Amino acid sequence: ATNTKYPSWGYMAANGATTIWELWNGNTASPKMNSGNHVMLLGDLIPWSYENLAGIKTSYEETAFKHIILKPNFEIQDLENVDASYMTPYGKVVSKWKKTLMNLTWDITIPVNTTAEVELPNGKTEKVGSGTYSYQVEIPQRKGIVKDEFLYEKASFPECHAATIAETTNGDLVTAFFGGTKEANPDVCIWVCRKEKGTDTWTSPVKVADGVFTPTLRKACWNPVLYQIPNNDLLLFYKIGNKVADWKGYLKRSNDGGKTWSTAEQLPDGFLGPIKNKPELIDGHLICPSSTEKDGWKIHFEITDNFGKTWRNIGPLAASQDLQISLKDNTAKIDPEGGDNSVINTVQAIQPSLLKYKDGRLQILCRSRNGSIATSWSYDKGETWTPLSLTSLPNNNSGTDAVTLQDGRQVVVYNAVRTAKGEKKAPRTPLNIAVSTDGIHWEKKLILEDSPISQYSYPSIIQGKDGRIHVVYTWRRQRIKYVEVKL
């Protein structure tokens, strides 16, 4: 609704709307919409509501709703249920539906002396007469998508970000992310959802870590990273701080697959743990890809040989020159994820993800401020690394993740958008998957999200023991989405 006479959906949500319904009062021609304490005339919005959301339209051949075309707009991802009715000359038409991203339940009532065509999202059309009908329909998925779902429908926090995922020893899936009123606010905590093996539902978000030090001292939590030690504890790394520059690293352990957690262990000074993406176990060394942003963007590795009891550092990595980039505003305020805004002429990268090759080589792919995903290689199991350089993959100054599949292929999840020269960031949409056999030449395989609305970002990807590929990512900062992918 763009007419200033009527409120937009965004206005309704911002003012606490949870339910929208129509109120007809005798001969009153204009219905009303009730939103909390606000009651507003809808006028022209009502035809759009019952025709598009409920899908109640009269056919052109037989007017006055003698023959009804029922075709709601099921593609609006934000809209999960509609309970609507419309009074025709023959009686009340009811269209009541509820959907997830994969399934639809739709209850319909057609009045007497009326026929209808029910157009289902699977492409089938049902021709019916008067009566009540109920449909259970699987919503078709794009090629390569096996499951597409949100971790939760409702939560106690309005924003979330930076999801991570791991498979436990017994095959359960565990995700973690931070959530609160807004990134960097002191009420932002770490939350966990689990999906037990053999089930189709995620548990509701459970708070497992916060930044409360005293009743009056509280700081935000950031960027959790899960890692399952083979046949041992599940590790949860995370950071606490008012801003990125003052992060402190913390670690919790679970011996029951993420159901309960130990008390927090602060990592030694100077160590943050894996900064966004999962560690890799190489010859008994747990290599945690990490980075800092305090004095310019720098990549380094934190290595533990005993799963978090003692640590050593490798890096920071050197960087190749990139003379093609400069920023318009060298004095711009540093945002929580923007890093140092000084003029740069080298590859500036953070948040690496680690890839492995059968010949022993290691590769990292990193978020950068240079318009492309950055990379570096190691030929001695992570002890030394080549200078950071740029790949052919675009980057929008947003987080990526990657995984080495059991068959040796490399898979990266990223926003296939290049930051324009002179800009700090680019849109965080679409969200893509690309595949490579050599880490140099990449082929786009799948688009996970492609919408101009908000952002789809900060993915995390793993491959399960059964070969299934699991991805979680931020959906509009409102929820975390889970996708099972079959390449």
C-alpha cells in the first residue's frame, strides 16, 4: 500500500500488528483493519487482500461469484497463514490456509449454487461444487533443494544473525546463532536449535550463552562457531564485546549433543577462536581460521592440539597488492562489520573458511573489501601461507563459507555480488552456491535466495556423514533458514 492514506504492512508490523482481519458492520461499506490499538479504514486494500492473499476471485465468464477462481499468492514468504472470507450473493466463501516453505494446508468452503476452480501450488487444479474441502499439498521445490525451512517461527528476540551448524556424533544437527534487539546491543545472546536424527522438526531456540558479567555489566555476544570433536564433545566458540575491536573469545562444551553446556571458558588473551567459520582437524591439530579488524583487516590461524586447552598463533598473513580499489569517504564512521575505512591498496580480508585437498594442500576463502573473495594456499599443513590474493568469485563485503566434500569437490556459499569501486558494501542478495574441483575455476550451481527485500547472508555449510549438504543462513535478520542441498 503506497497511498499515504493507508498504512503499509511495514508500518503495521512496526507498530505491533500481529493479526489483521476485516470487520463488517451492517450496511457500512468500508471494512476496517484492527492492529493493536489502531483501527484504520482499508478501502481499496480489501479487494487486494481477499483476491491475492485469500485468492477469492470471480471468473470473467460467470460474474457475481457464480464461478470462483481460488488462487492465493502463496509465494509471499513472510505470509504464513490467512483466514479470510467473502460474502457473495450465494453465501460465504472461506479460504483458510497455513503454510511452511514446503507444505500447505488449505481449507475451503464454497456456498450453494456455486462452482469453483482450486489452483494448488503443485500445478494441479481441482474443480469443485458447493461444500467444504481440505487440501494437504507439498509445495514444489527448486532443483537441488531437498529441504527449505526456518529453524523457528517465533522467538523472544526480534533480530538474529551469524548462524553456524554442526552434525553431532549420533547424527543430530545443531545450530547456533546470536539474537537480541539488534546486533551489538548488550541483550544479544547465543541461541541453539537442534534437530534430532530421524525427525523433521527443530527445537525452539534455547539461550546457551550471554555477556552478563555483573548485574550492571553486560556486553553483546557475537559470531558463534560449532565444532564436533570426533566421538567427543561438541564445542561452541563465541565472542563477547561492545564492538568488534574489543572482542574476547569464549568456549563452551557439550557432552550430550548440544542439550546442555558447560560453564564458559575464556580463551587466553590474544585468542578469539574461529572467527566465523568452522575449524578443521589436520593431523591432530585443530586449525581455527580467524581474523582481526582492530588495526586493519588481518587473517591468522589459531591452533590447538588439545581442543582448547592450549593455543598457538600462525600469522597474520601477508597480502598482495590491489591497486584497483579506493574508498570515497576515508573518514566514514566504522560500522560493526565494515572494518577499517582507511585508504587501502592491498587485499583486505577477514573471516576465512578452510578447504582441504587430497594431496595435502590447504586453501582459504575469505570475505574481502576488494570486491572479490580472497584466497591463500598452504603446502605444509597450515604452518605457512601464500600472500592473500583475489579469486574470480565476487564478494560484497559480507561473510561466506565453504566446505570440502567427500568426493573432493569444493563448495562455497556466498553472495554473488561485487562491491562497486569506491563503495564499502553491496547488497546481500542473491545468495549462491558455486562448485570447483581445483579451487580456482568455479561454476555457479544454485541460487538459495534471490529477492530485493532485505538480506540473505552469513551462511554456514557442512556435509553430513551420509553425504547430505546442510546450509544455514540469516534470513532478513528476522530468522535463520535451513536448507538441505543435493548438488
